[in-house]
Amino acid sequence: MPTDFDTVIDRRGTSCLKYDFAVERGYPQGILPFWVADMDFRTPQPVIEELTRRVQHGIFGYTDPKESYKQAIVDWMTTHHGWTPSTKALTITPGVVFALATAVRCFTEPGDAVLLQQPVYYPFSEVIRQNRRLLVNSPLVLQDGHYEIDFADFEDKIIKNEVKLFLLCSPHNPAGRVWTREELLRIASICLKHSVLIVSDEIHEEFMRPGFQHTPLASLSPEIAAQTITCTSPSKTFNLAGLQISNIFIENAELRKRFRAEISAAGYSQPNALGLFAAQAAYEHGADWLKELLAYIESNYQKTKAFLAERMPKVTLIEPEGTYLLWLDFSAYGLSDEDLDDIIINDANLWLDSGHIFGKAGRGFQRLNIACPWSTLEDGLEHLAKAFENR
């Protein structure tokens, strides 16, 4: 039977971060949330059945991944991305952000420079600053509604700041870019030339719009793989973020040894048992569900694009190539970030991610999550349009 993505599932009262913590985070009670990157869809039925089977067993002791788990992840990467990492390269962490922070602590010292490309997923900045490293930004360049890399600036920033580590967002959140093979090769060649280690966050790798293909950075060459830490997770793909499971691939044995030692120093060892079972079931049996999901999200995108063109033509929608997150430019309204937030929160009663938290280049923007039933999204868009129409 086709998956039903249209039915609205009430998440309120489930300790759901997206719906249940508005007041605690300074937002009005009952605000409509389109901010955090999780989906309002049930995970694939085979995952639910596997979790049910494990729950009925009734024992949730320390659990480690068997070889079948590792093989399921590798098989998925081979089938869907043409990349076959070795199973020995795999290290499990409770999340990709945890892995980013671990890499920053492990491979740099306080005061060392870490490079990123803003506007970018805001925890990138947090793991740099909170670990007392120097944040170096090579901003993406917005040209004709499309973000590009300024490679001259990218290399110049590396040289002038003696950058040790680069945090790559691929596909890029929130810009929606799916980096081409040629772009990734240029990034990698510069980093290899200057001995910069690359941590590649590829958590949105499955959310390709038609005509685009994700290229794992480590798949480009053995030399690039040896200088890359690849961060993946089923959490976005199959809506499993709460089960705290991410799969980090490090082909370089010495880097992998150091990374695991840093994880051990943080006090983390065995992963979440249910996360392991859910991830394996998803990768083994979730392909058909994912295909349907991508078609539904594409439909949501096309409807949103048409809505904005008709009702809010002053909003510029940055054409996404991947992810289920839309990057909306409100700068034509001439509002400050504070006034823009005020209208969206208090007039539209919507909770989006304010663009300025993604860096200075995000000012005037808002990020909108469209991974929800169309009726929910349509309601949110109506709130948004009416708020600006009534100004």
C-alpha cells in the first residue's frame, strides 16, 4: 500500500521538541512550528515493526553493532551513492553534531582556526566557538539566486589563518546546494594542498531533488578519503533523530584511532540499542518508503513555490537542489531582523528558523521546513501571507 503522508499526526504532548517546547524557548504557546529539521511523518513500517519486536523482548541492556549492522550501512551507501566505505572505517556516535564537536576537539587545539561557509547550519559555529577555536568564515556568494563558492577566498582564508580543519556541509543547509563533483574536487584539492582535515556533514544526502545527485566527498579518491571524516545518519532520512544514532566513516586508521579515543574520553561507549535496530531496519527495508517520501516533498515544494509566487512575490525562494528546508529571502520588505521575526512570530504565529542565526549572510532570510502534510504546510503559508498582507 502507498504510504499515507497526508494524515496529520498530533505530536503535541509527546515531549516533542518541535511542538512542546515553544514557551521554554521564548515563543508563544500554540505557535505553529516549521523550524527544527525533523519531519511530521511516521518512520517506515518495517522500522516500527522491528522496534516493536525489540520492545516486546523487554530487555534493553548494553548493545553493540553486529557485522550485519555495519554491512547494511555500507550496502546502502554502495547502492544509493556509488560509494563503498570499509566496515572497519565505521564509528558510531549519538549524533552528527556530537561528531563535529569531537573532531574539533580531537584534531585542533584551543585557538586553532576552523573554517566554515556561512550561511550554514548554526551548530557548526557553536562547536567551534564553544570549544575555544577561531571561527574563520569563507562566505558563500549568492549570485542570481544561486549560492557559489569563492574558491580564491576559500584558499586565502586557509593560508592567512593557518586553518587546521574545515567543516563542510554537503548537501548544504540552509542554502540547499548539492555540490557538484567538480566543486568537491576543488575543495578537496585546496584542503589537501594545505593539509587541512575535512569533516563532511552529509546528513541530508538522501534528499535530492530531481536531476541532482549527491557525491560523497570520500568517494572521490583514496587520497581525499584519507583526509576526510564523513558524517552520516538515518536520523533525517527516516525521521529517527530521537534515537541518537549516527554513522561516521574514517578510512584513515590513525585519524580513526584518535577520533575514537576522543569519544572514549567524553565517556561515550555503547550506542542506543533501539537506535541500532531502527537504523538497520531502515537501511535494509526503507528504500521504497524513501522514494515515496521524496515525491511527496517535491510536491510540497512545487506547491509552496506556486503559493509564494502568487501571494508573496516579494519573497525570493532560493531554488533548492537538496534538503527539505527552504531558504526564503525577505529582504525586499526592508525590515530589520527583529521586525521580521516579530511579524512572523507574533502576527503570523509561526516558528521558523531566523536567518541571522546562520551567520551574517543569513540576515533577512528565514528557513522553512516543508517535511509535513500539505494541509499543515498550507495552513502555515496562509498565516504567513496574511500577516504580510495585513501590515
